[in-house]
Amino acid sequence: PAETFLDSYQGQRAVNWIDKIGEHFPWHLFVSFSGPHVPHDPPREFADRYAGKTMPDPVPIPEWDDRPSPSETMRDPAFIQQCRRMYCAYIELIDHWIGNILDSLERRGWLENTYIIFSSDHGEMLGDLGRYGKTYAYEPSLHVPLLISGPGIPKGKTSNSLVETIDLNPTICDLAGLSRQSNIDARSLYPTLENPSLKHRDEAVSVIRNWMCVRTERYKLINNRYC
């Protein structure tokens, strides 16, 4: 049942916290949902909403790519379609709880004076290039959502500038009127929030156990330690 999933527990704890917190001091709440994560096993009521739905096809494997890849079963178009359906259903479960969290803010009268940041620690290949998971320096793995809303932030604006998730640290400090920490590589997004046309970074760096990469707007250099 949906209410027994870990993500539901995390979402409900966040709602309960907001409902009970006092009104006379500032607060910060970090809600870290576990999904969508393997195994992609969303609650039945959410999975049923995507039964038979057609998902976008994966990015095909290039002819020059002869590296080992998952089994033929995991390359099967029907298998990939089902994985993508379950991934979407899992995301909808999390969306449901984010909605509940926003509702709790509205009940307290805080929706208009609270900064809300939504992001993720990594993406998911979901069959693109014949791969699954996060351990690849390709866009489906690296490119994550980042949404920021709150007082003074223009609505409906988007930016294509490169960002690293470490940049949220000084951004939150700026939004809260606090001094930024010294001796860190992170850069505040605050100027870009005010003017989305500004360039935030010329390059972005990512690293995980088996690879490191740096990318610009046009190019990406990957150092794969297993090659």
C-alpha cells in the first residue's frame, strides 16, 4: 500500500513537522526522499496509472560503443518501456507528497514567504545507450532538475546556465541573509535567480567512484578509471 512506502513515511514526517513547528523563529527543513530508486517498485495504485502507456524510446547505442553492457533482456524494448513506466509512477508518488508538503505550508500561511528548492542527487539512464543507473557520465545521469521559488524570485523564468548542486549552499545563505562560508568552491545562484540570462558557470565538474568529468556548454571530457 502507498502509505507503507518509505517515501510516504518521509513525506508524512515532513508534513507533521510543518504542522507542529512554532511560529516565532526561522526554520530550515531538508526532505530527502529515497526514490525514485532501484528497484523501481512503486505502489500498485500509482503503477496502474501507467499500465500500457507508451514511454519515449531510449537513446540508441552508438555503433562504435563495443563496451560490455547489461544483458539482452535489459536491452529489450518491452523491458525498457516497463522500467520507464515504473520510474514515472514512482516519481508521481513523490510528487504527491511534495504537494502535501506545499499544502501544509499553505495551511500555516507560510507558502508565500518560504523558499522552496527542489533537486536531485543524480539522474537515471533507464536504458539510454544500453545503460542503467547513475554510474555513467552521460546526460541522463548527470542532468538533474533544479527548481527554486520564493519571495522576490521571478515566476516562470528558466536558465540554461551550468550549475553544480554544491552551489545551493551559498544560495541558501544569500536567501536567508547569512554570510557565505569561506574557502569553498560553491557559487551562489542568487544573481542568476534575479536575472536568468546571466551565465553562472563556464564549466561544471562531476565525479563518482569510477569516473570524473568536466563539461562546458558544448563539450564534455570524461576520465573513466575503468577504461
